[in-house]
Amino acid sequence: MRIILLAPLVLLAACSGAEEANNQPRDPVAAAALDDPLMTDPDLTGQNQGNAALHGGLPDGAMPPFKGSAEEIAAAKLEAERLLGKPIPAAPEAGGSTKTSRLAGAATMQAVAQAAGLGGDCAGKLEYSAIWAARLPRPLPLYPRGHTQVAGGSDQAGCRLRAVRYVTPVDPGDVIAFYHASASAAKMPATRSREGEDEVLSGKGFALFVRKRGDGLSEVDLVTSGL
């Protein structure tokens, strides 16, 4: 009888704990890994990327359809502010522009890293796994609620390299502002520019490229080296 009386209390406590957890801001490192689409998803069964770790190819549509509602965008921006601990100011205007992006024609993350000028000989040592999105340098994390498409990295001696592509419903300007503010807080000077359709933010050891896709999402390529 005593056990029966206690059971509802245990269930109530569990529900209360779950509710409190849902109301807490998500840890950005955990979110970076959890937001990555599971390759067992029925929508991805025809997109087996088993050889991606061998040739470093970008997955062909590596995530199920993802729509960024106004609520999702607002939540992502709020988490970005919480992560920085303050409102995020707009980044400076682009200081220069080119007709095409350095990443034009870069079909793999190895090629992206090399085109960004950060890969060098280390680009060929990239290992591919979503976990590398959670191992980005602390000042340059995945934008909150970003969905990883492909991630590569290396911690081999002299080759600390990260190359991540993800999507977010947040506009490119807001993405640039977040990384500019985060880099500045870490005493990492950053320069904004425009290359073709890409908004670019770069500094010593990192480069960020953001473009607006036809489906309204922002696609981000983030490469870091030695950080």
C-alpha cells in the first residue's frame, strides 16, 4: 500500500523535472551534437554516406526537411544572446567584396578548408563525424539550434583543424553579428567582407562563410585552424 501511494509522487517529480529541463537554455556543445540528424531517420535511408569519411564528400542532402519558424528563429537568437551574456550588436559593414567566393566549386570539406586558406597539408587528415561540430573552439561554437550537415576535424600533432557546414533559419547578418561579437569578446580581431553570395568573417585561424539558400535557410561553412 505504501508503494502505491508513493508511485504518483515519483511520477509527479519526474514530470516536474522534465518540465524544468525543457525550460532551461540548451547547452550549445550538447546541442551541436544532438541537432545533427540521425542517419537512421527514414528520410535519410537512401542517403547512406558510409564512404564520406574516406573521400570527405559533402552529404547529398544530409538532413531531413527543416523549416525555421518565427518561434525557432526567436529562440535561437535568444540562446545566442544568453551564450554571449549580452545583446548582440550588428557587425561592422563589409570592408570589401569580390565577384566570386573562394569556396566556389569546393565540393568537399577538405576543399572548403583549403579554399579558406586554412587547411594546407592538414586538410587531408580530416576525420568525418558530427562530433567535430561539438569540438569547435569555445569562441566559435555552432550557432544555437544550428543543424549540422557535415563536420570534419583533426587533432593530430600540428593539425588542429575543424571544418563544419550547418544550416540555421537565422539570417546571415545575424550569424555574422554573433560570431563577430564572440570573436571580439575573445580578443580575436575579425574582418567582414563579401565574396559573391557569401557573407564572410575571417581572422587569425578562422574563416566563416554564410549564404542564403533558396529554401530561406542560411548555410554556414566554418573553418578553424590551430585554435
